[in-house]
Amino acid sequence: MARIRGITALKEKTAIYYERPSEADTDTTLLRARERAESLGIREVVVASTTGHTGASACQIFKEYKLVIVRHHTGFGTPGVQQMTPENEKAILTSGAHIVTAGHAFSGVERSMRTKRNTIGPLELMADTLRVFGEGTKVCLEITVMAADAGEISMDRPIVAIAGTSLGADTALVVRPAHSNNFFDLFVKEIITKPSEPAKA
């Protein structure tokens, strides 16, 4: 590579920065993520999906990929209830994609400490810190760890992680994955898309 004043000059990479988080950017995020995955030779994609709508959409776009959909643990909103609809779950599984259902890597039991004792632990503090890059960035890293711990992705190569701020998807990253017990080996290699402002209060 050419060197400029002793610093290695890298190839330019284009990222998309949305004005604000929006469900309307889901298709653009998914398509841009696929385009980048193709250019990098990445074959594994992890997508966050609560109701399964984004997951089902991802199944249409990433047909030739190993696709892992990470959803909320059962009981996240209502005890005993899974938020992903049966219709979307069936569509995802029929497409050949995998579903991971697990406690959130950046909260888990600590969430009960917050709600019962009005205090937070280090995992939720970590989550809040990652949110300075956007909710979608925090979720991308969280689902990468959850998919890794579930044994659903390879650990020796980068993956593409896709998530959103509330509904849909607005953030896509190229991530070197890690398990929860080696979290600090995880590394964000590239930003593909993300909002440039937080959600409106």
C-alpha cells in the first residue's frame, strides 16, 4: 500500500448515514449490507428481529447466506409470551434461516436488578455506553455475542450484523465476533449503515 507521511493509506469505504433512525430505511440497510457482504466474501449474517418482520424480510434478501435471526427471549414483554409472531417464525425457519432465542447479552438478570432494586450493573452500563454510537450499534454487538454463544456463527472470520433502533433496521456493521466470555476480543471492522442522530425523544 502507498504510505502518506508514515501512515498506511487505506482504500476508501463508503458508509450510509441516515438523518435519523427510521423503519423506512430497513430495505436500504438490508440491501446495502448484502452488497458489502458480497464484496468482502462474507457468508454469515446476523439480524435482530422482535416480531420477525425484519427477519422475514432479511430471508428474502440473504437467500444464499447463512442467516441467523436473533429474537427477544420469551417473556421479554409479557411473561410466557414470545414476541415473534408464529407466521414470521414459520417463514424464517422455512427459508432455512436459524433463530436464536436467548437472554440479552448486555442485560440478562441485571435487568431484574434495575427493575426491582433501582440499580444497574456493569452489563447495562456497557449497553448504555455503546448507545452513544446508536441503539442499533449496541444491538448489533449484542446479537453477535448471542449468536456466537449459541454456536450459530463461525468464530474465525467476520460476519455482518444488522439491527435497528426500534422497528426495522437502520444499522449494519462488519464485526469480528467473540463469545461473551471473551467479549473484548470482539471488534467492529466497518460501519455499513447507521443513523447520524439518535431517535427523537
